[in-house]
Amino acid sequence: MKTVNMAAVLKACLSSLLIFNCAGDEVLLMRSTDTFDNWTMLQLDGDDNSDPQTQWTKNNVLKAFDVRNFAGNQNNWVVSPFISVDPLVTSVRVRMSFILYQCDYTIYTVDQCKQSFKLYSKVSTSGQTIDAAFVNSFTERGQVDLNDPGNPDSKDTTFNITAGSAGFYVALKDEGAHIQGVTIEVHYFKCIALQNGLISFPASFPSDTVVTGQCAPNSSPVGSLERVCYSTGQWSSGTGSCGCDPGFARNSSGNACYRLSPCDSAPCYNGGVCSNSADGSTFQCACSGIYSGPTCEIVQGSCTPDPCQNGGTCADLGGSYQCSCPSGYRGSECQNTDFCLNNPCQNGGSCFNNGDGTGYFCSCTGVYEGRNCESLPTTTTTTTTTITSGSVTVTTDDASVTSTSTTTTRTTVIGTKTPPKQQSNNDLYIGLGVGAGVILLGLAGLGIYCYWNKKGNRRGNIENGPGYLHDEMEVKKLNEKEGESAPQNSEKPKA
């Protein structure tokens, strides 16, 4: 059977991680109230027992022992039954609870009235005859003196016994005291099992033998792990410890070592995300942004790894890079084909790669059209009308041309198609219309068209937008103002 452990002391003990001096586990061996009927009383003073109250008596109500009266030279004993014990036990404690009364020495002498009683013990075996010869072989373990007269009191006495003993007896001797309500409990101490971080010590009996602590799995000792369990159930102090082995770390409670996974050390830099391999032996970093390398430690702008494709040459610009592409490739990383390398555009057309890298387009010159500027537009129609005219002068920024004739031919050149869309808006188309004394000069692409009347006076502009020299209605209006008929089908020629 076990009594209630000293919880408060034990809690304080466990709060100390290095010094093992905690109160031990207290194991109850015997309680007199439980074995009350098996105790033996002896009177060895030769009294004729005329006054039973001068002897030990049993208080059946309290299951306690009393000596109510006294006489000179009393020698009264009360002896316990045999108390068996583990052979490893070497120390026991006896707690005696009682009420001890003060002597009135105005009536009695010191020899007649005592204010104390004594505790005895004997290591032995069970089945002994309890008699004078036996109790006279007991060893005195201590004296209980008056402390608080007439009030409940107690006293603990601890003594050693021989290791390997089967058990022992305890006894109380009265020599003339007034005692009431005596009860006895017998305990022994045991050093409790303790775990200090990664160190553990098994529950042990008090002994001079050294106990070696054990390190938790996956940890190793640092310093000495040896302790001794004292007779009071206390562990000796020590400074040894245990540390986790390489590849392991202590858990949050500090009492176990767990295996580190490769990602536990956060090996990925610059925001890289770490993932363990299936067997937990390696890791892999998923890098973000411009970072690369096994642990995302490399800036891609340093040309490692080389970002240039298709044999491009990388130039490190310190935090960024530039690719020099080989012939036939283009793009920031030489990722696109240069479709204009061999200039598929014919007849002086200019080649341009598409922005998305999927192909090219041609900007044709003159009247050429088609994907590669390989085609001319369809045929044109020329209408000639002979008129009588005076002198007509056409003036441009570069030259002035004057023609004098009695017969003037008005020629209208009509283009049948507009320029293809691939052509640049900067292309220049010139159309010339002559008739009824009016000369029309159109610069398509600039959207500016001028005409002169038969008197040689410039009359104004016609703005019809790129792609057309003038339209039929505009020419008609101009000619009507001059009193002449408008020419037909005046679409812009591609000249």
C-alpha cells in the first residue's frame, strides 16, 4: 500500500532540471490501525497487574494504545506484528502520533512519572515468539519527548535496516508516562523514476550503488549521468546531460529527439519553397521570380543558368542580362526565329517580323503588292480627250513646266485598285488630271490635292484622305465651277 506522495515537494523537484534532490516516493509498510488486533502487549516490570492502567492497553474505539497511569520502574511493551519488506530496502521511517501529558512533580517523583516513551526495532524473520527475551534484543531507535502537553502531537524517526532483510518488528516501551491515542505508521523511501529532459533514471531503492541514467533515443550523454539514491529517497545532484544526435532535434517538450527532415533547416533562399523527397533524405527548392539554383541562391541575371536560347550569348549586366543572338534568331532571349533574315520581300519591299514571333509582313514600294510584294496591280484605263487650249503652267516646289499648244489632250488615268494594306502610309502616290483647262495634282498619302484653271491660277485643295487622289463628285464640282464637265471614274491611280 502507498500513502499520498508529497505532491508539492515533488512538483518543486520536477521544476529543477539539473539537481535531483527531490523527496522520494514514500511507501507504506504498516499502519497500526490496520493491524491493531495483531499487536502484542508485555509487562516486564514484575508488577502484579493490580492496576491495568499502568500497562499498555488497547483503545478499541480509536484503535490506539494508551497508558493511563504510572508506577515506579514501569517496563511496558507493545510490539508490532512482523513487517515484511523488499530486500532492497535499507531505510525506514516510523511516524508516531499521540497525546503526551505533563507530570505533576508536586505529587510524583521523576522516577515515578515520565514525560517520554521510546521506539525500538529489530530486523528478523516472521513467526517469532514475542516474549521478554525477544524484546530485550531490540535496538532503541529514539525517544519521544513531551512537546505539546495534552494536545495531539507526532514525531518521525528514521533508521536504517540491513539490506536483504526479510522484514522487521517495531515496539514502543513505556517507563511510566501518561500517553493516549498512540498510532504508528511505518514507511520506507524509494527514489522515484525521474526524467530530466533527455535523461531518465529508473525508480530505485536507497543504496550506495551508483545508478546510471539513460539518454532518450537518438541522443547521447554529455558528461556523467551517474547518481545515487539516498536513504531519504532523494537523488544525488549532477550536471550531466544528453544531447540530440546529428540529424535530430529536441521536441517542444524537451524530452525526446525527432529526426530532422531536410526542409527543417529552411535551405531555400529568396522565397523558394522547400519540399522533401518521398524517403525524407533529400529536398528540392521551387524557386520564384528571377532566382534559380539548388537553393534558389542564384540570380538569373548573372547568366547562371544561361537564359539565352538557340545558342545566344549572355552578357551579365549586374542584376540583369542581355542576349546576343546568332544569325536567324531574335528576341530578348533569342527565342524567336528571324523570318526577315533572307528578306523574302521582293521589288524593294521592306520586311518586318511580327511582334509575337509567329511570322513576318512586307511593306511594299511603288505599285507592288502581295505578301512578298511580288505582284503588280491590274491594268489601268487611259482616256484621252483632245481640247483646244491656251497655255497651261504646272508649278511644284521643285519645278515649273509650261506647255503652249493650240490643241491640248486631257488625259485621265484611273487606277483600278487601292494600295495593299501592307504598304506604308508614307508611300507617295501622284495622280495628274488635265482637262478643260484644269490641271489636278494629287499627292495621295498626304491627302492634299491641288488644281489650276485654264488661266493658270491655283484654285484650292481637295482633301479626301490617303489612298485616293480625288473622287468623282469633287472633280465634278470643280469642273462645274469652271463651266466644264467632270471626268468619269477618277479613282486614285497607283503610280
